[in-house]
Amino acid sequence: MAVAQFLCTLTRSDMKKNKQSKGLAHTIFSTAIIAMLIGGLACTLCLAEPPSNAQQTNSVALKASTPDPDKAAAKSQLTGAELYSINCNRCHPERYPTERTAAQWKTIMLHMQVRANIPVAQSRLILKYLQDNSGR
Amino acid sequence: MLGLVTAGCVMGLAFPTNVTAVVSDSDFNALKNLVQQMNGKLQSLEQTNQLYQQTIQQLQRQLGETQTLATNAVQKAEAAAQAQPLPRVPIDEATVNHNFQILGDAEFQYAKASGQNGSFLLADFAPIFLYRAGDNILFEAGFDTTIQNNAPNSSGYSTSFDLSFAQLDYVMNDYVTLAAGDLLLPLGTYTERGAGWLNKIPDDPLAVDALIPGSGVGAELLGAIPVGDAGKFLNYSVYGVNGPSSADGTGNAGALDLGGNVGVRSDGVVANLHGDLSGGARLGFFVPFKPHYDLELGLSGQSGEWDNAGSHLWSAGVLDAALHLGPNFEAKGEYIVSRYGSDDFGQIDQHGWYMQAGYKLAGLNFELPAINNLELVGRYDSLHDGLGTSTERYTVGYVYYFTSTLLFEGDYEFLHSTDPTQVNQLILQLSLGF
């Protein structure tokens, strides 16, 4: 009886150790993932460009902190190149306009417009940018 | 005498010395006429000469003007050519209104599962055929060709050739596109935008594979509406498909077939045996802060009968999110819940989620080629199948970019599951997007 109790204790102890080691692995891995996330975020934020001055106009900035009606009018619509850089590397690495012909880009953009479900007007501007800089 | 001499002198003076010839009046007149004629001709020639001189001068003037014009034109052409390059003429301009292309990806894997031998696992060729039949019409179809060993105690291997999707897209206007066929379903975003070489980790998320169908036969209306001028937009999808079915005709929990109800069965009966369609929708919101900094949120769901008797509903909901912070960091995830009724186990509630992140070491600005081409990736998966099996998977890995489309991926998966067949494994994958 004592032996059985001892064995049960051992088994419970083993199970507890197993659970503890699994829990520890769980904790370590979760910590690693979170650390990687935080590290990635930190690197991104630290190495990012400083916030743009209200007087500067960054060609890819979408908002100016001080509204300037003339500049706002000129920048009221994003260019094809800007829309391309916003949308076209969210899912896959950036592809270069010179990789395809103008006609091929027309087909591919129709496919991407449906896949990514982006506005048709934006898709047209991106297509024009790609065709203007296409390989042939 | 003097008088005679004088008279002689006077007569000599008065009367000229005799000439040797005598000219008659007629000859004289003829000569006079001739001289007059010659004089007239001479005057006429002088006038003509004057006219010729004037003409020559005029022509010389015109020649000078023409030369000046030509010189100016050449100068203008040279200036224009320098200012504007000649427009590009597409090499296949003749086919600009219809075009056929093949995109897709190919993967090659090696895997070593814990307690098993390592093995070259598969070669997968997944082409996507695109045919554009005009400005607004596209037919697209994707296939998966893989090899796999036959069942235990069977020799050899078989080649599977599956249709991943095949749909016709018609852009009706700027806000509505009609898609019909075997659709990639907009439940979350992984199926439409994360599969194949687009996924930085060789395996699909557990919950995506187990809880929701990837495709369905039906029709869909989709579109996107810009919000403001800074690139933000709302997008939507609304669809009706045949939906999940019963593998054996019963309403037992184990008979649920997520990808079922397609076409006509081998016995000639249409596959949508429960009759009603399954409906679904997704609403998404995309917010770019600036290029490479953006957030997308989406909510989607689908519901419909699944068993032949039409007694039980199958429903699923997905919350998806994707975040980019710069060109080097991305994080994305989905939370999936599903619920279905069954004859044997009653209502079954399932849920699962995944979250993955990647960081490209190029962001550290070490300027080392091997480091700059490396991306560290990690994923956490959780799945509860509602029938007593729970699985957690932790994946750590990398992606090495030989080029932007040739990727060498490797990861190690730590499995914790109530299913004893789920074990840790190492997977290496070479994938090419084209």
C-alpha cells in the first residue's frame, strides 16, 4: 500500500514535472515570440525616419500637420507610384515594373484588383505607373 | 584768175569729193529698216534680260527662306527629341485587349518529423492561369499538382491534380465586380492572399485548414470604396456557394466535409444535397499611414445547412488583422470560430487562432548581404476542434531571399496536442513565385 502510494506520488510527481516542463516551454516560447515582436517593433520604431517637420513636404507623407490649402490641393490624390508602394508589397515582395510588358501588367492588375479587393480607381493609377515603366 | 580759183575752191567745198560707191535710196531704206529692227530686238532682249534678272533674284530670295525654315525645323526636332523620349510601343500591342499568362508558384520540401526518418516530402507545382478577355473580364484558375505515396501496404505513388479555384471575374463598374465559379472564399484573408509562396512559413495555420473551407462553388459580388484621398478604403464581399456537405449523407459530426458540394457526383446526382445555399460576407477596412505602414482589419462569416436532411447549420466567423510597420516588420493573424449541429454530438463549437510575425534583418542596417536577405519569422497556432482535441503549435523559422521571388524557408514546429500523432518537425522549403 505504501509502495503503491509512493508510486502514485512518483507518477503524480512525474506528471507534475511534465506539466511543469511543458508549461515552462510554453512560457519560454511565448516569451520568445513576444520578445521578437517587441524587438522588431522597437527596431522598426528606432530606425524609422524622424517625424516630418510641419514645414517639410515628404513626397510619400499622406498628412501634413499644418494644413496648407495649396499643397493639399496638389496632393489631393495619391500618384500611381505612391499607391503602388502602399499596396503592392503587403502580401508578396515588391515586383518591378520592368519585369513585364504593358499588356501583361494589365492582366496581372486585374487579377490583383480582385485578389486584394482594392478600389478600381486606385488599380487604374497603379496600372498606369506600371505600364509607363514597363520592360517593353 | 583769182575769181576762177575762188570759184573752184567754193565748188570743191560745196561739192564733196566723189565716193567710190553710190548707195541707192532703196538700199538705204532697207539698211535703215534693218537697223531699226535690230534696235527693236535689242530693246526686247534687254527687257527680257531684266525680267530674268528679277526672277533670279526672287528665286534666290525664296531659296534663302527655305533654307532658313529647314534649319529651324531641324533645330526644333533636335530640341524636342532631347526633351521627350519617344513613347514606348508595347511589343505585343496587337494583343492589348486580350492576354494570356501563367503565374503561380512551385515548392519543394524536406521534412523531418520527430521519431520518423527525414524525407524529401513533396514537389508542388501550382500554376495560375489568367486569361483577360477585354478591359473588364478576367478568367483565372489555379491548380495544384503534387506527388504523394500511396496508402500503407500499397506500392508506388500517385500524382494528384487538384483545382484550387476557377472563377470568372467581371468588373461591372468601379464599385462592383461579379465573380462566379469555384471561388477562393473571403473568410479571413489567408486563403486569398497568404497561400503558397506568399506564406513565409511552409505550413498553413492550423485553424484555417481545420475550421473553414478554402473554396466554394457559387457567385460573389465584391468591391472597394475609397475613403478620402489618402489611400484608405473599405472593401466588401458578399457571396453564395453550395457550402459544406456531408461525406456520407448523415448528420454525424465526423461526416462534415468543408470542401464538399461541388458539381455532380459520380452517380449523376447534383452534389448540393441539402438544397439550400450557404451565404457569407466579409467587410474590411484598410488604413495606410504611409507606404509600408498600414493596418487592415476584417470581419467575415458564412452560414448554411450542411447535412443532406438540412437539419443542421454550419456557421463560421473570422476576425482578421494585418499590420505593417515599415518595410521590415509585419504581423498578421486571424481568430476563427465555427459552430455546427450534428446528429450524434449535438452542437459542436470550434475555435482557433493564429498570429505570425516577421522581421527582415535588413532593418538593422548592418549592410551585410547574407544578413540583409534574411527574415526571422514566428507563428503561434491554437486549435480546439470541439470534439476533445486541442493543439498548440509554436513555429520559429527564417526566410532567406535568394531573390525577391526565390525563397529558402526553414522552420521548426513545436507541437503540443492531445492528438498523439501530432509531433514536432523540421521543415525546409524552397519556393519560387512566378
